[in-house]
Amino acid sequence: MYFFYVEYNFAIGLSSLYNPQLSKDGDIILGGIFSFHSSWKDRQDTYTNKPLPLECTSLNFRDFQFAQAMLFAIEEINNSTDLLPGISLGYKMYDTCGSMARSVRVALALANGNEAVSAPSEAPCTRLSQVQAIMGDTSSSPCMAIATVIGPFHIPQISHFATCACLSDKTKYPSFLRTIPSDYYQSRALAQLVKHFGWTWVGAIRTNDDYGNNGMATFTETAQQLGICLEYSVSFFRTDPPNKIQKIIDIIKASTSKVIVAFLSHMDMDVLIHVLSQHNLAGYQWVGSEGWIIDSKTAEMDKHHILDGAIGLAIPKAHVSGLREFILDVKPLNSSGNEMFTEFWETLFSCNFRQSASSAEHQRECTGHEDVSSVQNSFTDMSLMPIFNNVYKGVYAVAHALHSILVCNGTCNHKMQLDPFMVSDEVYFNENGDPPAKYEIINWQPTEHGIVDFVTVGLYDASLPADKQLSLQNKSLIWEQNSKQVPVSVCSEKCPPGTRKVLQKGKPVCCYDCIRCAEGEISNITDSITCVRCQPEFWSNERRDDCVKKEAEFLSFEEIMGALLTAASLFGTCMTAVVAFIFFRYRKTPIVRANNSELSFLLLFSLTLCFLCSLTFIGRPSEWSCMLRHTAFGITFVLCISCVLGKTMVVLMAFKASLPGSNVMKWFGPTQQRLSVLAFTLIQVVICILWLTISPPFPFKNFKEIKDKIILECALGSTVGFWAVLGYIGLLASFCFILAFLARKLPDNFNEAKFITFSMLIFCAVWITFIPAYVSSPGKFSVAVEIFAILASSFGLLICIFIPKCYIILLKPEKNTKKNIMGKGAPK
């Protein structure tokens, strides 16, 4: 790949050349970009002279370890007879000092060489890239800047710790690769982890860079899909002024959520934990990203145990044989890049190789033979071995690609001219340049000695089906403040079954009120958003969490009201039978003979049927009982009224017949009386037959009358048929009442017409009041009203017409004479 660049130093404000901090010649050179220092000294540029190079400060042991891992892999490959035989790998490693501008500068130096100014030439630029691949950088934002610059030249860039999902965009970063999973998966895994423990109301803190902002954006999106709400989401960077960090502390203090998701780099977490310790801000459950969750330095800084019980994701543990010993076997006097190793040694052991008078009081003189393993600090801590392994894998990925390109089969093709584009094609992870996403779930568990133990409590594997990606092992977890109980962090408590969620106005969806389901509706799950209406035959129970079968309501023989009405019906039947017996026993007496004994017995028979038909209204409605109850009632009452009407007409005809020259009785004799009763009754029979044929009554379950009960009743079928039957009875009763009223004062010692008038008056009064009572009575009470009307009218006829006669027959036999009945005298 051809590259020629002029005056870039001036563009970024750098005036002198940068040499690699660590380098070694070889047949093939690999580049390395690490932040050996994490900061630099501030300076005031005058813009009158070229700016001086950055003066780096704060030696970063972590990136020094990463560089050592790269050296180890290169040395191992160079000593191998199977991989790249006969080919030696060299390296050039640059220090970025944590500066993004310097990251770009050293990337260009690796790609193009380290010339300050190009020599004028007419010839085209044909020189190849200095390196075949670049390892680094550690953070996402510098990687984006580097990948943007070297991407067009297809120089493979392999990062071991840059996780931002944005780097998976191959249109922007075509040659960027990494050996650590993308935050695309980590953010979703964190959201699933939060959901697993039932935390729906959480706070979020992120690093204000590409790593934190992109990671938290994906987490927020996934959290919303899983029903998790963020009470707050704040960002900061380690160089922010104290007042901005103080605002974050105030937000945490004012919050109600007890879980904080921290998408932070270890450097930002170190700054934050210092401030949290100052405010003793304990009592929160921390959920961490891989950027800090297994960082031992962060754990050491947590003197107040604020992060105890933290849970988060980490790169799976790995072991590279011999790497630990290689890293610890550092000798400054025989290492390449002596200046870098010297600074490292002096920082590690707090000594000076050349002791001066001013420093003698503070630091001892270095010998170069100190025992590195005796030091306890972040350099000797091997908790970042998974990241070292990522560096190791990256170097080997490039080596295998070169092995394939150079057609190494016993020996390699030394004459083949390498092009980074070819290497980029061979180094392959997936379509986005990412490795498979697997994480360990880490729990911070304090030990008796106050040291945090990073305990693996589960796994997350994005390659598995969605319901199996997250798995927690059967290990006891430690939560905030050494609690064994899973903390609760919700805006609103879960709505129990029998209630539904109603969102609180102006608040996130996780904040809601629990409203009890209405009658007839239920919810049988926790946090239901709706209540489901029960089926028509069911009703909600008291707790509103289950539909129970509605109680069937009908007038039964067992209940008190049904039993009383049954007793009244049977009493009326027995009473009618007694009267019939008395009339039959004294059938030859004048009072029985004078009142048309045949119609009297027929009336008593019809009254017996009237009393008995009321029993068809009691009990569970069936198809036959529904058809029988109204038709039997209609026919028996018409028969009854027809008999009363016949008796009334006999009284009127008898009076007319007693007038001189009247022969009306021959037109209304016994035969005519029988035929009139038969004719009136047949009309009702025809009406009932038509009713039963066209639209008969049928059993019906009434769900609307009473909400929590099923009323078993008889639907009328045809309402016209029902009112025709009832109207015909009313018509005959009215006609009979008029005739009886006209005959009430006829001269007769025992005026039967007067008693018929009273009976019909009672009959009409009962049935007139029946209609509104029947319509307004609910459920079984409407049936009871109908039975009461039948019994009341039947008793009215029985008592008014027959009891006075029984009184004469049994108690006043002296009045039971023909002479007294005809009004011609009374016994002395």
C-alpha cells in the first residue's frame, strides 16, 4: 500500500520525530500502539515556535503488561518451527500517552515511516507500509481515530480491549479487528442480567466517550424492550472538574433506585470510587461492565467497601502457559528500549539507577536485580490474564495469516512481497471483525482479610438461543453490604394478581399504581396491564384472581320462600278438597242444589288445578316445565273463570226467569252452561297451542339481571302468546266482574252474586298489581310474585264463593232450607 504524507507534524502540533519505545528488527514487522503513560504535562503553547513533544507522565503498568504479552507471543512464534519457519517477526511499539492525536501520529509513523518531511521527487510513491499489522490501541475512541486514518490502506488493526459496538461498522472501519467481544453483546447481556434479578428501576453512569456512550445507548434500548426503566443516566470523564462529578453524587443521593449500572473504564471508575468514598455513598448494588469489574486496582481503592457485592461481566478466564513468568522476568539492563524499561524499573521499585544528592533522602539506588515477584501492585497482579490472552491471540492470528500467505510448508516463500491488504483478508473473525461473545458473570465477594475475591457465578454465551444465553450457577451471591438477600430496585411494587397496572402521569412506564380489577374481571398474573372479563357463566372471586362459576339462582323447593309457597299451594289444594268433600257430602241440601252443584264441582276442580299449577313454577326450569307452567296456568284459570262466569250468568238468568212471561232459563240450561264453559276454555286452549307451536317458552340463563349469579328462568318465547293468554284471562275476569256487580243487589236471601263480586274484585286487584310487581322483581322473586298472584286469586275465589256456603252447611244448618234460600221465611 502506498502512502506519502507531508507536514502532518504541523497539522497536529508536533514538531519532532517520535521513535518507538520498544522495537526489534525482523523479516516482518508488527506494530504496537499502547498507552505506556496515561497522561501528559500541561503546557502553554506560544504559537511563535514549534511546540515541543508531549512530556508523558503517570506510567501505566497495565499497558506495559499488554506490551509484554505481545513480546511473549512474538518470541514464542520466532522460536517455533511450525509457524513461520525461517521468518523472524520484529516489532515497533509506540507510546500514545493517552492522547488521541498522538495515537493517530504513531499510527501514521507505523504505516509510513518516521520522516518529518518528504524529499521532492517526480517518481510516484511506491513504498510499502512499514508494518503488516498493528496491535492496539486499548480504548475505543483512540481505535476509532486510528482505524479512520489507516482503514483506507487496509492495514489490519487488531485491538485487545476496544469494545465499542460502533467499531463493527465495516464501512467506516474496514480493516479493524478485535479479539474482545463487541459491546453490542455486552450491553444486552447487562440488560438481561438486570432483568434476571427483577430490577426494573435503575440508575446508569457511563464514561463520556465512545465506549461508554455507545455501550449505554445499546443498554438503554435493550432495557426498554425488557421493561427496565432508567431513573437517571449521567456521564463523566476522569478529567471533568469536581463540580460536575459532585452533581452526579447529588443525583445518586436524590434517587430512589438502589441499583447502578456503571458502564465505565477502569480509569474513570478509579476517579469515581474516590469521590464515592469521600461521601461514604454505600448501600447501592453496582452492576459493572468488563472495563472495571475485574480490576484489582479499583478493588484496592475501594477502602470503604462501597462496591462490595458488585456483579458484572468479564472476559472468560484464560491461561497462557509461561506468560506470567515472562512478564515478571523483566530486566532493565538487558532489554531493548532501555529508557522505557529503566523508567518502569524505577517506578516499580521507587529507586534511581543514578542516585543524586537531592534524591538520596527519598529513593534508594537501583541495582537492576531486584525481585519483581516480591512487589505487590498492579503490575504483578495477573487478574487481567484474559486481556493478555487477547493480545496473545491477536499476534497469533496475524502469524497464521502470514503463514498462509507465504505458503509455509516446511519453509516459507521469502521472495513473496507482502501487502497488508493480503494480511487483512486472511485475518478473519466474523463479518464484523468480532470474536464470539462469551462472558463470565463476576461477583465481588469480600474475604475475611478485607480483600475482594472475584467469584465467577455464571456465564453468558451470545451464540446460544435467547432463553439459554444467561445461566447462573448454584453459588451463593453476595450483595451490597454483604447481604444474602437479592436487593429490590423498583419504582413501584409488583401488582399482585387481581389488580392491573395504571401508569402514573408524567413518569416512566415502570412507575404505576395497582388498581383492583372491576367486578366480573380478573388478572391471574403479576404485573398485569389489563383485567380480563370472565365468561358469561363465570364471575370473579373476591380476590379478583380467578373466575368461579356463577351460582345458579332459581326458586327451589328447599329454600324457605319456595317451601312456604309450596306449603301454601298444598294447603289450598287440601282446602279445596275439603270443600269439595263437604259439597259432595251435602250435595242434596238446598244450598248446594240451589247454586248449580255441577258448576260448583267443576269450579272446585279447576281451583284444585290452579293451586297445583303453581308448583310447576318452583324448581329448576326445564323445557317441559317451562311449556307446562304458563299453559297450565292459563287453561286452568280460564276454566275457573268460565265456571264463575257461568254461575254469574245463572244468577242473572234465574232472576230474569222469575219475571212474569220470561222463558230465558230454557235458553241457559245445564247444557248451555256446560257448552259455554267448554267454549271459553277451548279458546284459551287454542291460544296456548298456537303459542307452543310458533314460539314456546324455553329454559333461559339470564346473565344480565344479577351480575354475579345466573338466573335460571323460563323465557316467554313469544311475548305476544304470553300476553294473549294473560289478556284473555283478564277479559273473562272483567266480564265476570261486571255481570256479578250488576247482580249483586238482586233480591235473594243468599245472594251468590255478591260473593262472586267480592271474589272477582280480589282477583282483578291481585292481577292488576301483579304486572308492575312482576316486571320490577329481580330473578327468582318475579317467579315468586307470579306464584303469589296465582295463589292469592285462587284463595280469593275459594274463600269468597265457597266458605260462606260451608259456614251455612256446617254451622247454620237451619238456614239450609229451600224456603230460606228462596227468601220466603226463616226458621223460628
